[in-house]
Amino acid sequence: MQLTPPQSDIFVCPARFRVVVAGRRFGKTFLSTAELISRALGKPNQNVWYIAPTFRAGRDIAWDMLTQQIPREYIAKTNETSLTVTLKNGSSISIKGAEKHDNLRGRAIDFVVLDEFADMKPEAWYEVIRPSLSGRGEQGSALFIGTPKGRNHFYDLYGKGIDQDEGWQSYQYTTIEGGNVPPDEITSAKADLDDRTFQQEYQAQFVNYSGIIYYGFKREQSVVRHDGEHPVIHVGMDFNLDPMSAVLMTRRGDTLHVFDEIVMFGSNTDEMVAEIRTRYGNGTIVIYPDPASRQRKTSAGGRTDLSILQNAGFDVKVRSSHAAVRDRINSVNSRLLSKDGQRRLFVDPKCKKVIESLERHTYKEGTSQPEKDGFDHMNDALGYAVEYLFPIRKANKPQAPQRWT
């Protein structure tokens, strides 16, 4: 089976879990069948599955290609009803559908392809397939492959490889990079489709949600591992009780790097102080809290949140009143990606809540008001610090001309 260079790179990758985001006609099915056959022939008694969003889709997309690619001398029997090929070495390759994922329970799996995973319910993976791979120890592995459908659970798994989570590797290829479609066809499709559809279907892009707030954040460029050094820790803090949120950063010149996050439910400022000290001792820590901390009291004894932070020995930087929400958002966006194309705000991949909040926080439909959807807490904490350190400077009002004397 002759693979294209991108397909070959994926095929030889040793990662246990591989995520392939690809444009239309990349050759996803051809690569999938090559993987299935290689795994089934490579060792005896392997249980190998190809899972499509529906059983019918699996039959229509992969069955004929699969059976045509396996040399006849290796086949012991073929079951057209269950869509299963049994090989003479005892291995089997089965086509499955994810529409009733509970029906997939019960058998250990050595290798599985989940095709068009974006169209499946995430429970198919988390509740059924992933546990089935554990039955084979560390050998059970998976290939996720498909075209994006917004930033859903497929995007979350793609992020694991981008963030270099252990055992994960992610790939992203456009249709033209797949090598199976001529450039003039791409040009024709671009003329026929709206920009959003073309980006998703041919450019393999995870198109942003409508009304996304932090449009400058892009996981591939904004998520960078921190070097571990933090001589001065800058902390943005939001005081909602459910949850209290803190974003911990280092600063080098005009660049910030988020290296840790704290989320505490049903908590108070005293407990947040204790958690920060437990993690980072008595080093130099600068806190940038919600300006409401001057009056807000989340702990007993009549103390304000501001006084608690100050008495704990932190260097507290707080404005006398709130900056406009739009100014706070603009300050963060200008750090994420400035007009001159510079990125000066990065996030360590372990800070999952910060990443999720920046990616998914949207405006209320038809307004410029941020949604209060849970993503706002971490973004508020981040914004208090960033806006204090790097405020959006408004143009000065023009002065009246001076008179000559």
C-alpha cells in the first residue's frame, strides 16, 4: 500500500494515541485501512476495530476498501453481516458504529481507528473505548482521524498532542498538503464555499465560535511550556466563591508567561492565601486582585479581601476602581497578538482551565457583553493583572494652542 509522505509520517509515529486533523480527500480512509491491516498482520490474535459515527457509514466508507486491500491468502473468513474479517493468524478486523456506543462494551481492543471522531459522542471514547484499550495493558492504542467540526471534543484531543501530553501526538494537514487533490480543484472550491466552510473542510481549521472574545489566542502559538523559573510571581485573582480563581505568571520585559492556575470551589481568601504559600513559599509574590476586594469580605472577622492579602505579606497592586471591561479584554488581546504580529502572553500546557477559558469565552449573542458561563472567572483573574501591568493607553486629548507672549 503506497502512502503519501504525510500519511507515512503518521503511520510510523510511535505515539500510543495519534490525532489527525485533515482536510477533505486527504486519504483518511486509505490510511486507516493500512493501519488496521498492519496491526492485524503484525501480531497474532489481535482485536482491531474501525469505528465510524454509524455502522452504515463504516460499511459504506471502509468495508470495500478494507476487504480489497487484504491479500486473500491471509484471510480465514469474512462475515458480511458483522463486517468482520478473521485472519489466519487469529487476528480480526471489525467495522463498528458509534451511534449506540454502549453496544461496544465487553471486549479488550488492541488497536482502534475512530474515523470522523468529531461526529461521535465523546462518551464513546471516554466511557467505552478508552477502558477497552486498558485490557491490553500499555499496548492498546488509537488513531483519531477526521475533519474539524468546531472546537468540540475532537479539538480537545487534538490539543493533547499539541500540548505534548505523554503518549499523544497530533497532526494537522490541509487538503492540498494531502497530495490527492490538484491545486485548481482547491481554487474552485474556494470560489464556491464561504470562508468559514472552506477553512474547516479544506484548511482543516478548528473555526472559532461566533463572538469569541480572546481571538488572539491560538493554541499552536500561545501554548508554550514554561522554563520553571519564577523569581517574581505575578498573580491575577478573582474572588467569586464558586470558584475563586488565580492565574500565576512570570514576567520578562513586556512578555508574560502563565505557568500555574488555582481553582477553589466553596472557598475563601484565607484558603487561597494558604494554597499560594504552600505551593510557592515566601518568595516575592505580587497580587493583582479584583478592585472590589477593597470592600468584599469572603472570610470571617470583618476583614476585607484586600486586607487579608496585604497582611499575608503579598505585594498587592490594585486600582481604586474597575477598569472598563472592554479595556481589560483589549489589554489581554494585545498581549496575545498585537497588531504588529507579536505574541507577548503565553500559557503553559498544564494550565488547562486558562486555555479552555481563553478559547471558549464568548460574547452574549448580538452584544458586546461577555457571557457569564464559567469561563469568565479565570479570564477576569488574568485580566486584572494584565490590565494593571499593560493598560490600553487612550490617546491624550489635544491641547489648546499656546499663545506667543
